[in-house]
Amino acid sequence: MITKINNKNRVRFMIMGVLSYLLPLTSHLFMTSCSDYSDYNSEPSAGDHPSASQTLWETISSDPQLTKFASLAQQCKFSEALNSPRFYTVWAPVDAAISDAEYNRLKASDSATIVKQFMQQHMTEYNYPISSALASTTIISLNAKHHPFSQESFDGIGYSAINIPATNGVMHKLNGMSEFYHNLYENIDNLSGCDLLKNYIQKYDEYYLDVNASVIGPLRDGKQTYLDSVMKKRNNVINSIMRANLEDEDSTYCMLIPNDQAWTEAYAAINPCYNYIPKLDYMDLEKKTLVASSMKATDAKADKAAEADGLLQDSLTCRNIVNNLVFSNWYKGNQPLFGNGSFAPRDTAYTTSGRSLTNMQDVLNHTIAVNEMSNGVARTIDQLTFSSWNTYNPRITVIEPEATMKVTKLTTHSIPLADLAGRDSLFSKVPRMFHQWLFPQTSRFFTYVAVDSANIDGTTGKPEFSFALRTGRGGGQGQGVRSTTYHIYVVTVPAQVEEPLADVKPYYLRFYLSWTDADNKQQLTVLPQGAKASSEITTDNGASTETLTYVGDPGRVNVIDLGEFTFPVCYHGLDAYPSLTMMHTKSYTSSANRKKYDQQMRVAGVFLIPKEYNDLWANNE
């Protein structure tokens, strides 16, 4: 089990350039802002300072037990900091505590590595003497790592000597070396065999001036200058897509690291779902006219447009991989990812990007390495096992039609579930999968939209509903149809749900799908495609499938199966959408037909279920 001590716990698509800066190597390595760690380290009173005649560097360089420490400090020029008036506490490993292999590794490293992984790992600002009154606490070292500190040990390592005074600090000798761990952000730079993830994230690294850690200089021509400019690195993929502070030492995360094989397999599965074309026309139901999507300029050259489509497709594919890689320790359901227990089949884990994922035990089963980081754990995996419908290809649900015909008003009906108790026969035709969507645990109502007789334009009118197949309203908001295969269902509601004694009348309905093909031509298809007559599906003349009519089971909630349909182009993120129109096939000019057939329409939703999800459900129903 891996734990961490003292934890606190629409995106625009663009191609972002990386700003390149030459980082100062040593000018700011020794500077640490006091205010950064005010929750932990605090400036001691003057009375806590021990008296001595030598600086920390003079004390260390003259100690025969600290020759390795002194040699490393001198090599990276940290001896200058140890000789300065700035006050430090040093936990210095004695020579015997530093193995020859580790010492040689550090000696062969550049100065920045020695400073960060060794010198700053064993130092903090201010004075931390050891006494019988010392309570166990957490120290933030100069490299921002967390260390438990007590009378007995520092970072779990015992002392060989304590409270050695100097004019600019105090030193404790350690019988061991505090092990340096990268944080999860730093770890990305060190990945091996996971280059596809590493290269994608590093494209969006950028450096910025940390004004809080920099030393302010004079104003020149009205602009602030800095005597010491401290540059820090941040990453827009991590901040905006993963929504995680992977460089924050005060947080704890588990990050999944797909190796190149896992990335390649996931990319191949996701990429076809985002097949965009340079210009996408669609039928705007509100305007009742054919319009062009506002996604791209209509006068763009074909090659430039195709290039933009390819970049967008690649961007969305990669985004849908990294969206599922980071989990926070604060959510108890994520604990098995940190080595605490295992996942049950129905357990749900939550990513920092807000996605809920199931079948998480498969993630553990495909873990090929677990590495401890200073702010969590990194799990290298050889396969991304997340369900497509939980991630890049979700179910699309539409409740309310975007446009109506022969309808003056739509009404939303919310029936208390208590009123439906004991009336299970109403829902006997509803497959088990749909119960979770028609009766969500967060609601105490069964909800549908309807047009009542009083709101039909003319007694003989035949109402029509047209649904914009997208989740959410407004340009590009919510989930749009991907270029993939869906199974399409419509849920109709009988009058008996609200009025138990109402006359039982059947619906006679037909469905048309309006969609755009890969050549940007509008198509109109009767659904279901190629269906044959059965006890529930009939045709007006008993032969032509082009006049397909749905009857269903009168007096019950019906889940109308319109079969599978493959959309050749992607609408996700665009104003554009395909649409589904449902209409009556019976005439209501005669009173006899109005008495015999249900003229009203009641719909509890249109559902586009990804084929993989539908197949799984069908095989287990």
C-alpha cells in the first residue's frame, strides 16, 4: 500500500505552440519564497537561533563525515548558498549513508539535478532545532517535497548528531539519505516506452514568470523588472483537459500511464468516431431550412480544410485518451488505484476530468508497473480497458422535440413514482436497460412530453415531432452524434400513465431520419432500415417497407426499436445535427379514426445507444 503523508486535498480546440526559454541554471535555484509554505514552515523567533562562529558551509566542509555532501555542494556551487547570510536547516547524510552507486550517479549528473534531487531535498529555510518539546510535523524542503520530521527522525531516517550550530543555520546529521521522488508532472519527462503519451503532453508545455518567487527589481520605462526571474512550467493539457495539478506536492493522485501499445490501440478505436468533413450542411429544425454549420469557413480551400479536419480529429482522439488517466485520492471509491483493496464489478471510479468509469478492476489487471511519486502513484498500463460508452462514445438522449407540426403547445408531465406503484403492467414492454434512464435514482418522477387534444391545431390535424439528435441545446453545446453506429430507440407513453381509465388506443407512427452523407448531401431515410413486417411492425399495404408503420402495444409504454444506423460524419462540437421526425400514418378527418387511434403524442425520450453498449445489453438481457 502506498500512502502520502499530510495531504491537503467546453473546451476550445486549438493547436498550441510551446514557448521556448533558456532557464537560468543557478540564479534562482537557491531562492524559496517564505510565503509558499506558510502552512508548514514558519520563521522562528530570534531566541531559537543557536550561536556559532562558522557558517554552514564552513562547518560542513571541515567535517570528515560529510566529505561526499561537501563535494556535491561544491560541484553544483551550492556552497555559495550555504555560506550566505540566508538561514537554513540542513539534514546532512553522513558519508556512510550515501552508497557509492548513488554518489557516482549524482557526481555524473548536471548541477540542476544535484541541486534538486540532493541538496534541496535535505534543506529548508529557517531554524528547526530538535528538543524534547518538538512535536512531529511536516517539513517542506527547498525542492517543495514533504518530509515527516520528529525528535527521532527526518523522513524516517535516524540521526547521528543533532543541533550543530552555524552562524546561518543549524544542521542535523542523518544515518541515511532522503530518497527523492519526482511528482507526477515531473515524471512525464522521464517516461520510457510511453513516448506517444509523453510527446503529446510535452507539446503543450509552456514556461511563465513566477512573480511571487522572483526578486523584484526597479521599474524601467514603467515596466517592472526583476533582479532574479524565476521561470516555472505549466501544461494546458493537464490543467484544461485532465483538470489536475500534477505538480502540486500538496495533492495526491493516481495517474495511468498507457504504454505505446495501449495508446496505439486506443487511438485506433477512438479516431473513426471523429470523422469531420470540411463543410457540413444540415436541416435546422427551428428555422425549417437547410443551413451550413458554422464550424468552418465555407470558402476554405479543400486541402486546408482537410488539414484542419485531420488536426481536429487527432486532437479529439488524444483528448479522449488523456481524459481518463488521472484520479484523485479524495474520492474513496478510487482507493484501489492507490493500492488499497480491489474494485467490485459495479464499483465506479471518478476521474479529475469528471468522468465516471466502471470495470475498473480491468485497469488493475493491465497494470505492468507501479511507481511511487512524491504526490501519488503512477501506474503503467498495457491496455486502456474503459468502455467506449463511458468515455469517447456516450449514449445520446433527447427528451423534447426541437420542432412540432400541427401543435400549438407542448406540455411536460411529471408523474410521481408513488402514483405508479402497483401498475407494473404499464411498463412490462420496457427492457431492463431503459429503467435506469426512465427512472433515475435522483428523481421521484416519471417524465415525458405530450401534446394534448386541446393543443392540436385543428380537430383533424396529425401532430408531428422532430427531434434534434444531440444532448443539450444551442450551438455545439452538449454531446453530438459521432461518426459511428448507434441503435436508435423511441419511447412512447400511453394516456393510461396519467389517466388510468382513458380509452386504450394504438399509435400508428412512421419515423424519418435526416442526415448528411460524406459528400455533404442531405439524405432522408425511413427507419428502421429494411425491417420486415412482424406482430409489431406492419405496413400500410402489407408490402412496401418504404411506408413502414409502427403500431406497438396499446395501453403500455413502448420502446420502439428503430434498428441500427451508421452516421458517416461527426457532428460533435458543431452547430449541426441529424434529426428524427415521427408522424402519424392514419388520417383523423373522420370521427371514427379519432375514436379508434391515438391522435395525441407522448414521448419519454429518443435514445441513441452506441452499438457496443447495445450489443452488450442485448446479450445479457
